[in-house]
Amino acid sequence: MHYIVLDLEWNQCPYGKDREDKRLPFEIIEIGAVKLNAKKEIVDTFHELIRPVVYRQIHFRTREIINLSMRDLDRGRPFPEAAADFLKWCGPDACFCIWGTLDLTELQRNLTYYNMDGAIASPLLYEDVQKLFAIAYEDRRTRRALQYAVEFLKIDEDGEFHEALMDAVYTARVLQFIPDEVISGNYSVDYYRTPAGKEDEIRIRYETYEKYITRGFPTKEAIMGDKEVRSLRCFACGRSAKQKIRWFSDYGKNYLAVGWCEEHGFVKGKIRLRKNDRGQVYAVKTTRLMTQEEVDAIFDRHKTLKERRTKRRHGS
Ligand SMILES: [Zn+2]
């Protein structure tokens, strides 16, 4: 097994969102990566500049971040060539690591654009080093900039940030600090290629919660009507939990429910609805046990929302 720590730089439409190519909102212009062995020792590096073909001017925001001109990039290679070399360099046993959640999604979107679908296995499990840093050193929830983590861990700053290879090296150095059990127990799933069918749906059990990622559905109504999506099982024993509060919409995008297990108490279900690139709706449902405090908060919240709805219905 190798860790492949990847960092990409990308450009976007210089003339604004409404003139972008919807199939490629972010065009990759630089690939930087570091290979580490199972002992997290750096064994190799990879760096390529990409010659852009979709956006031939650098967006002002990209220009503020990166230190590359179109002239630099024109010395780069076409994306399909560089990407093929990169994936070959990664090898078949790659465990991808990135800072945050975006780079692997954008890599796959760029691969799809060039009909190179399937070059990366699905489901794509990876390590989000930004999340791992929060788990190992902070409160789990906070998300810090890479530079913050580098300074926090007193890693030598011997290169510029926002240069793909250097960012990959910094991310790799942060990864070296993360205990192995934190890495293995907290991997992430990339949602770019959502499960194709019911049998491909993903269920992952973490230490304190379970995650279920559904296949794509045509509409929000279809997905919220699905029996499996609406089900609520106890995180501890897996038995069906009696729904004390049925799924309700909390600020539009999230749905919450509270269940009760005779043996393990209250169970919280949360459904986030998202859209994939094919316009389908899919759900990410998490299930966990609750503290009494959380139970009270959610009952309060449900009551408030219900009252508000009742008032609206009566026109006051
Ligand atoms: Zn139970």
C-alpha cells in the first residue's frame, strides 16, 4: 500500500459562471503529488503543469492564489497525457490523501471530460488530511488552512503555499504526524460517482456513527419516499428504532429524525440531499446515538418548526 498525497491547482471561466463550460467548471492546470510508503516515508514525487484548452485566460481569483501565467502553462502537457502518467505513477494500491474534499472530485470531473471515466475505482475511499488534523489535534469539526496546520506542527516552511507540489509535500508532512489509527478509522468517501444501483450503495461504520450513501433518484420526493432511506436503525445494535420524531426538513436541505431503541436509547438520523453531475438526487444518511442534551434540543427545534407551520397555515 502507498499513500498518494495529491494537490491540484485549477482555473475557472475568466468571463464568469454564466459563460463556463458546465461539464468542466474547474480546469486542472497543475498536478503535484507525493508518494509515501506504509511507514509514511516519502519515497517519490510527481509534478506536471497542464496546458489549458477550455479556459485560455487565468481567472482573477486563480491569479491571486497561484503564481503561474498562461505562458508557464503553455509549456505544460495536455491533461489526458499528464493524467494517464499520473495514474500509472500512483499504481494500483494507492490510498489517496488530499487536504479537504475537493481535489479528487475535480480530478474525476476532468477525467470524465476527456472520456477517461473509470480510470479511478469506485467507490473512491480517501483520506481527508484536513479532517484528520481536526480529529488528531482539534475538536473534530474545525477545518483549518494547510498553512495553519504546518505552523501548528512546526513543520519547516521551505516553499510557497498554493504551488501544487509544495502543498502536496506540506500535506504529506502533516499526514506523517497523524497516528495510524486516526487515519484508518476516519477515511472519507468521494461522492463524485454515486452508487449506480441499490446493490452498490455504501454503508460505512465509524466509531460513533454510521454513514449510508444511496444511489441516485430522479427527484427529492422519490428519495424521501424510499423505504430504506426513511428507515432508522439503532447505531449500537442495528435493530429498527421506533420513530419518535419522523423525518422533518430542517432548513430545506437536511432532514432529521429521532428514533428510540429499547436497549440503547435515542438515535438520531440525519439525511443530507445532494445532486450528482447527472442531475440525480442522492442521500447521505448518518445515524448515531444521542446525548440527553441533543434529544432536548432536537425536540425543541421540531416543536418550534411545527408551531411556525401551524401559524402560517392559519394566516397569522
Ligand atoms: Zn439498540
